[in-house]
Amino acid sequence: KSNPGAWLIIRPDGDGTWKPWGRLEAWREPGNSNSVGYRFDVLPATADPVTLAGCTISSQHG
């Protein structure tokens, strides 16, 4: 992965705190500068992260 980035998505917990809900990651695929990869994971409180979406898309046409 080249130039990765990740964003944590949070939600209110009801008692004035915030809980993680999901994580979105994006990166440029190595060796192919026209492709960007991404993955979205849901972060359940009582289990391991669950990947809901992930793909590599072309960035050649914007």
C-alpha cells in the first residue's frame, strides 16, 4: 500500500461519550499509479471488525 489513510467513524453513546462505529481506509495501489484501493469496516463492540466493502478503482478519469 502506498500513501495510506484511515478515518475512524464515531457515534454518540448516549452518556456524553463517543464510540467507534466504523473505519474507512484508502490507499494508492503500488506499481499502478492509476488505481486506488479502499475498505470499509464496521467495528462491533463485542467482535472483530467486519469488512462490508472493499475494492480497487481506477482514478485515471477522475
